[in-house]
Amino acid sequence: MSAAPRLTALLAALLAAGCDADRPASTAHSPAAASSPPSRSTAAPAAPPPDADRSYAYPAADRVVAIGDVHGDLAATRAALRIAGAIDGADRWIGGKLVLVQTGDELDRGDGEQEIVDLFDRLAVEARAAGGAVYALNGNHEVMNVQLDFRYVTEGGFKDFEDVPGLDASGPRLAPVPPPARARAAAFAPGGLYARKLAARDVIIAVGDTVFAHGGVLPAHARYGVARINREVRAWMEGKSPSTPAVIAAEDSPVWARLYSSEPPPAPGSPPCAALDQTLAAMSAKRMVVGHTVQKHGVTSACGDKIWRIDVGMASHYGGKPAALEIVGDTVRVLTADATKATEAADASSATGATDATKATKPKK
């Protein structure tokens, strides 16, 4: 059997029913969720109160750079990190006090997932030692893998986790899983080695006055509690709670929401922008940065630059070009390889001009 039919048969065995790419898998076969999701109401909901538990918030930094979905493409990941000024040619941290945020979806659609997850974990340690920080967030594809929803895993992605040291793929709970998927399932099942790595990451954070999430934070999430969402997802991934928290499995959860990412971009005064304003007020923030929905022509903004959409489809699966978003004070700009080269060329030209000017002013002997 060729690779494609083998993978199709494997996914059919893993999932009782198919779902489309824009929705979370049905949880009807799972035990009841550990917690209730934000309630829905036909009446206009009240604005959420200011968030009292701000354990998700980090201090402002002189320079913050955000990178969107990388989906298993190690080359694109490295390119984006270099555009950000975060790593050198040997993948070592050179960002100094830079704060780097990756908004989730490191997994699926590519073969380099293990190296990418490990790279961000190592960079977080190196950045901390240099006075900076790296915050990788969980997106819907991280959640899906801990749910053992392997719809978008490549054949190489299944093989990639077969060499993980200390991984026990022979336990009785993995007996129903087809053998080619057992190593990955052992790594990502709640309490597994890579599930615990993901558990160390948040779903939503704020750095200074900017909120970061994969899909988007809605007023209902702010009312539910941002820190509470992070805690519940962490406990589930660590294997300490029995099932996926309903708040993260819902179609409008912080990892699945697309309210702010529609086309054409929502304008100030529209319902999405009104919801965004409520959320930002509750979180004492000025703007939000999200991934999840591919922007085919590069990074875009909406709602009067209060929302920035940074999933540029840089992974080879989509064919986009790597890019990043830089925030320095109130100045927000898009970073691309072309823009970086142009800046470097301008700096070099300026330096050469300054040298020539110095030479010209020196008296002749």
C-alpha cells in the first residue's frame, strides 16, 4: 500500500468520524468536559469586568517580536527566527533582551515538529539567561494532538517521535491505537513527555499592553478568566484532569476563534471590533496579536490596528513567506526577509558614507 492510502487508513482508525479543518473534532465520544464553557446568550452580554488574576501578564519589553503558525516546517521556523533577530546561523539565541512570542501551531502538516518544539524550549532557556524571554503558546493543533486527533499529521510526523528517549509506547492505554501512531500517541497523550512540554506553555498571555493568543480572546473568555483557561488546559495536558476543558474545545475557544480574522478585515464599530474593544478593556491592553487564519498576502491588521493577524502560511504546506511582527513601544511593523535585507543594506550604506565623510574632513599632511 502506498503512503497516502496507509495514512488515510490510519486516520480512519484513529477517528470515529471526520471533521473539516475549520472546526474542532467532536467530543461526543469523550467523557463530560471537566469544566463548563463560557455560556451563550441571545441577549447582548455585559462587558467583562477587569481581570483580577493577571498571572498571564508579563512586563512590557523594549522590543517584542511575534511569529505565527509554523506547522512542522523547521526551515521556515529558522527563517522567521532570524528575521526576528533571535538566532544566529547555529540556532543560538542572539536576541539579548528581546521578548519573542510564537502564537501556536508548531505541530502538524510538516515533518520537523519534534525539532521545532525542542528548539523553542531551548531558546527559552538561552533567552532567559540573556535577559530576554521566549513564550511559545498552544494553538488548536497542539490541543488536537493531546486529544490524539491526528488528522493533520504527516507520515513523517508519525515516524518523527519513534526515537524519543524513554518513551513507552507499549502501555495498555495505547493498545487501541494503530502501531504506526503509538509512539506519537505516547508522546502527546495527557501526561506524556511532549504533552508535558506543551503543558508548560500558556494559551493566552499579555506582554505589556499587547495580548497574544492563537485564535483570539473573546469577551466570554475574559469573563471566564484568562488565567483560569491557562490553568485548566495545563492540568489536562499534564494528565491531572480527566478530559479536555470545554472552554478550549469549543468552536469559538481561544485556539479556534476566527472572529477577528475575517475578510474583508472588520472595521472599527463592527461587531467583531466591538467585542475586541471589550476584551482589551478587560485585559488592560491596547492591541491583540493572533495566528490561526492564513493571511494570503502577509501580515494584516484590522479594527484600527487593534488586532494583528500574523499567520502568513509560512510552512511549506501553504507556500507563504516567513514574516514576523515587531512591537517597539507604540510602533508596530511587519518584518520580512526582504525588509531586513533592505534595512541592513541601508545601514551598511550609511556606515560607509559616514566613513567617507570622516576621511574627507581629515586634514592632508
